[in-house]
Amino acid sequence: MKTQYFTATSLDGFLATEDDSLDWLFTLGSLEESSYPAFIAQVGALAMGSSTYEWMLRNADAVRAETGSAWPYTQPAWVFSSRRLPGIDGADIRFVQGDVRPVHAAMRLAAGTKNLWVVGGGDLAGQFYDAGLLDELILQVGSVTLGRGKPLFPRRLPSTALRLLDAQPLGTGMVELRYAVNRTGDPADFDRE
């Protein structure tokens, strides 16, 4: 079981524009032509920030057109939010706030042997990293720059924190980079994995 941060990012390291638009991403390819179908088949539980969840609510029609459902996940999802948000009929959503560690433990129980997906945003993934719970970053980097927006991973990482595992082109507009996360920062720990 791994805790993975799987996301798309612009070349200059932004997940979305300042107003949470993902329009830049949709012109770069289809989910079905990426590693997403194989990835999601191995996911047993999700963690999501409130901005990502609210984007899903605002764009339910577009999500339905792309995936066939306004809430495309069958796995239980933990949505981190300090405010009250509406649920989605038929979705297994648990609204939480605070420390990611107890939520991670609950997610592990729910996922069984499957992986945990930190859907977004960047700060939530950073909280899992800060708690020593993040195992992998899977980044689909688009051939576009945004100039500013919602940052990919608002944390400072030393060069010893990540090890590139794989790089795969996705058509002509994206590349997928897969990194292992070194939880201790000691480069020798990568050799022990």
C-alpha cells in the first residue's frame, strides 16, 4: 500500500489558475489515454481538499460528461474542510478537518491492500508529506505555463527528498513523472527500499 499524490501540473508548477480553472488541462488529452485508468484501479481511498471538492461540485456536468457520473469515485473519500459543504447523493464522502494522521489511519483501514490517493490540492499533499505519510508523487506535466495560480506542492524539498522512478510521454502535450518520496531525507534510505 502506498500513499500517492497523483495530479496534473503546468510546466511552471501550478495545478490550476488563480480562479481554480482547469481549462488549460482539458486541451492536452483524455484521461482514458493516460495512466489514470490503471492508477485508479489500484486506489482504495481518497483524500481531497475543499477547493478540489468544490471544483467537482461546480463542474459536475463536465465531470459527468467525461466520466459518466458527477462523482466518479467508488472509493470512500475524506474531504478536508473547515466549512460546511454539501454532500453528493450516493457518494461515500466523509468531511474532516485538522491533522492528516488520524485520517490516514482510517483511510488505510478502508483501503485494505489498495493505495491511498491524495487527490489535491498541493497544500493537502504537503501536509501528508510533513507528517511522513507520502510515498510517491505522480505528476502529469502539461506543455503549458500559467504564470501564477494554485501551486503544485507549496513545500521546499531538498534534492535528497525525491528519486525519479519513471518518465513517460503522454501523447505530444504531456509527460508523466513518477517520484519516490524519501521520508528521512537521507539519500542512503533510497538504497534500502
